[in-house]
Amino acid sequence: MNPFSMISLPLNVRLERLLRRVPLLRRHARRIASWSFVPHVGAFRYGRDRVVEFNGRNSQFHALYDLQYQAGYELETCVLLFALLKGAGAFVDAGSNWGYFALFASALPAFAGKTFCYEPSPTTYADLRQCIAQAGLDQRVVARNLGLGAAAGRLSMVESDGLSGLARLSSNIDGALVQVTTLDDEAIAEVEVIKIDVEGMELPVLQGAEKTIREQRPWLIVENFLHHDSPDETLRPIRWMKDHGYEVLMPAACVKHGGTLVPHHYGSPPPAHAGDVDWNQMQFMRITEENRFMFPHQLNLLGCPQQRLSELPGRIIV
């Protein structure tokens, strides 16, 4: 099911890996490898015949070349999209980065709809646009150089030293100003799945999509972190989904180990072989305000409309 395969690893990535093996240079490996004269272009194959060149300075491309992701990056999310994206409904990807999940979704045989990507960082958005074009997906994927939030306006973009996957928006930290809109203002029809990976801005994105969610009842895939010093920050998105008629679940893919199917959630050890993943079933556990802090620091949560529980691609075990 993984539509990506590496052709060539960028020289800067290979150099960083080499430097990390040298104790005296380990702490400087990323900085040295990012020097401007170090070549940084790699290439991957998308589907059967598309060759896509990519920017190795965007660390989030590790989703393609780290061995732990050979079966799929954030595997439980990949299996969820495989199960949920069928037909011509729309997929909204808030915090798309270079477009891994947009390209993944567009390769799903049962999905005929469009993907709407929102990426506020100008440099990361450039990577996204280039990947979409080279993959031949200009008619399937709509990319917007915007953030999503609770209201239209401008917010500061806080970068994270080359780690584009950790860039975030903030209203109270100085940074480059970027444009923000709401999903409701975008007025996308027939939304089937909304995926939200926005480094702490999950609740504002949900608030800005309230009308869309209330009227269309899409599936919600929402990143969630533990904040022990501010528990409400962890719990507010969960509370919001429950207050809007959603069951909040931790999804797990099913991975074969011998004759046993083992649940695989965010942070689980990677499958030994990509072929060990069962793409046709999942398991789920209910997440509540009372039990969230018993689970790992970072999770991708599934918001399931209560009236669609019978459509879950698997069973709730607890």
C-alpha cells in the first residue's frame, strides 16, 4: 500500500548520518550538513512511473527514507485513510508539510475525491507545490499557503531549527507573520476526512471548522500531545469533539507477528516487514478526559461521529 520508494538519498542526509557516527561531531551533524554548498536534492518514485525530486533540507522527508517507515509513515493514520477515504468526498489535510498524506491519499484505489492541503510556511509550501506538480496531481490536490485557525487573520510562524514538522503558529511569540483562514470560510463541500497536525493549534482549527463539522459530520484525525504542566491544553480538543457529538478513539493498525495480530499505534515499534500489516482491520480504544494521561505522550486520535460508529473499520476493544 506504500506508494513511495526511494531512488536516491540526498547527499546532505547521507553526510549527517555519517557525522552522527563520530562522537566529537555528533552534536554539530545537522548544522554542518545544512551548509549551503552541500548538495541536498534527492528523488523518490511515486506509484509506478512518477519520479519526484525533493529538498533534503526539509527534515520531514524522513518519512520516505527512515527504515522505520517502510510500511507507512504514522502507520495507523495510513491504514485509517485507506479505510475511510472511498468515493468522491474531500480530504482536508491541515498542516500538510510537503504532502506525504496528500500523495498517499491520492494513490488509494478507492478514493476519487480531491485533497485540500493547508501549509502556512512559505518554504515548506514550496516543497509541497513541487511534489504535487511532479507527482502529476495538480487536478487532484489543492494546495493553499495558509494556516487554519479559529478566525481569519495573521499569526506568527515559529520555526524549529530545520525541523519543519515542528513549526507552529502562535499569537504571542514573535515570528514571521503568515495568513490564517478558517475551514468554514473555505466552504469545501462533501468533506469526508479532516486530518489536523498543527503542533498545538488543533483546538482553534476545530473551532474554525465548527459549521463544516456540524453539517457534514466528517471523520476527524487529530494529533494530541500530553501537557503535564497544563492538562487543559491536552484535554480541550478531546472535550470539544465530545461536546460536538464525537466518540474519541485511539486507533491502532493490526500487525502480524507469527499467528498473532498485535495493535500498532503511534510510537509502537515498526513492523519487521511491510507485508506484516493487515490493511483490512483495525482496533480502537476509547479516550476520555480521565484516561488520556495513561497513554503515550503523542497520539493521533480519531473523532468518529456517534451516528457513524457502525462504519468504524474495526472494533472498539475497551
